[in-house]
Amino acid sequence: MRIFQLLDKFRFGGGENVAVNYAKVLNKLKIENYIVAEYFDNKFLENLEKNKIKYLSKKNLKENDKDTLFVHTNRNLLKLFLKYKFKNKRPKIYYIQHLNYSKKKMSILSKMINSICDGFIQITPIIENNMSKYIKIKKYFFPNFYINKYSINERDSIRNKIREQLNFLPKDYVVTFSGMFKKGKNVSHIIKLAKEFKEYNNIKFLILGDGPENAIIKNNLQKNIIWLGLVDDVEKYLLATDLYFFSSINEMMPMALIEAINANLPIVAYNTEINKYLLEYQFIVENIEEAKERILEFYNLDFRTYNHKNKFDFEFGIKNLKKILWS
């Protein structure tokens, strides 16, 4: 068996991260696999090589009917549809839906998916209505997952090292926000919270990320805010964190939140369908006022770690990918 994962370009992004995690699981299962795309970002290729993930340029892909294709993009779906629509022999094809589409677009996509694909991989519960109406082939519910870089034995030393580097005291309570600063992420909310807690000397706000709305952060820095910009390794900063604040409200399956869950962090997040699926009720709030109250409550309880019942880790990925490949 050979598995080819089809992307548009070798670059960092949500779908690309999913493909990398799939490749790590396939390597663990000792299945020959490749990520296939057009060359774009050498740093992304360096990351693949570092993780011993094989890759191919699209022009070098020569699949056959014994291969399996994981389709991560609609551009690749269209190309495969035009190539295989009238052929009896074709590879086994699975389409992975990374985005939530309008009924009109889903109707168009579903015609191609139902025609040439053997399976539809649903990554989030929030597309259930659209999917059940339009998708007629076999469906698999396989949420995104995150593979932790650090073992349990390494976590305490990394936590202490990062907190020392950032001049955090042992009694400091660190609230972290991470992500792209763009519309829908509610970046301003972490600033509002920091201002609300400016009289609390031991509550610190660690901000990781950058983007089009970075002026919101740049213009509002104060003594209880540490902004590091984009970082290569979010996980090590999560290990130095005591509470994770997730303010985004328009997400299919948020990798940032999954990383925080896997880091065993208490979390404060807004009341959305996907957040309610991922988190227990005590971590859900209705608005920024409730977020402030919950953070203060957790701070007063010295609540710094929590073992979530839902884990989206390496073992989760192995179990679900096995179901797809050998069902």
C-alpha cells in the first residue's frame, strides 16, 4: 500500500498541518506515504525532512489503482474528478473536508465527491447537516489531532526553563492566547482582559502570534502583557502556561484549542458548537465579562492543570486512521 496526500503547495497552514500529522501516524504504522504538492516554502520542506516525512512534487506523482489518495483541497478534487470520472480503475480516494461550505458550493462539491471518492472524512461535528444531505458515500468522523513533541517526563523542566526565560515567578498565574491576529479571532478580548487584571500583580498575559490585526496588540502593551510574536514551538510555551484563553468563535476544528487540551490546561472559551463538543461545561463562558469571572475563579483556586476527558493526540490519530484504512 502507498498513500499520497494531495495538497496545493508546500506551505504552513491548517490543512498542511493535518497532512503532516497523518504522515507521522502513517510512518508509525510503517505505511509508505508521501505528501504531494507544488514547491513553495523551503522552511516547510525542512520541517518535513526533520520529521522524516517523504514528499513529492506534483509532476512526479504517478499513482495507480492499488494506491490510496487523501485529498485535502478542492483543486486536487477537481483534477481527480476530470481524470477518473470515466475510468473503471482508479486509486482509492478519500476527501477531507477542512472548511464549512455554503449549500450551493457543497452541492457542487458533493457531485464530484460522490462520483470518484471512496470515503468522506468529516473533521468536525458542525457540518453534520450539510454532510448528511449531500454526501452519499461512506463517511468517517475523524477530528483533527495534535501530536505532542514532549514527553511527560520532559514537561516540568521545560516549564521551569521557559518561565525563567520570561521572568515569571512560581506564584505568577500565566494566561496564554495564541493564534493569527485576524477577523474572527477576537484578539482585542485578550487585551481587554489584561486591562481588567492590571491590578493583579501575579496574573500575566502571554500572547503568541501575529497577523493583520497586530496593531491591537502593539498599541495596547502594558506591564502584565508579554507578546512574543510568531513562535516556532507553541507547545513549550503552553507548558509554561496556567490557563489558556480561546476567544475565536468561527472554527471548524481549532488546532490551537486541541493543543491546549493536550497540554492539560484549564481553558476559558466562548459558547460555540465546536467548543462545547471539545470542552467540559466548566470551561465555557457566554461573554468577556464571564471570561473575566472564570479566570479570577481559577486564579483564586490556583487551578493550573486539568486532565481533559477528550484527548486528540497521537494514539487518537492512530486509532482513527486504522479505522479508515482497514474498514
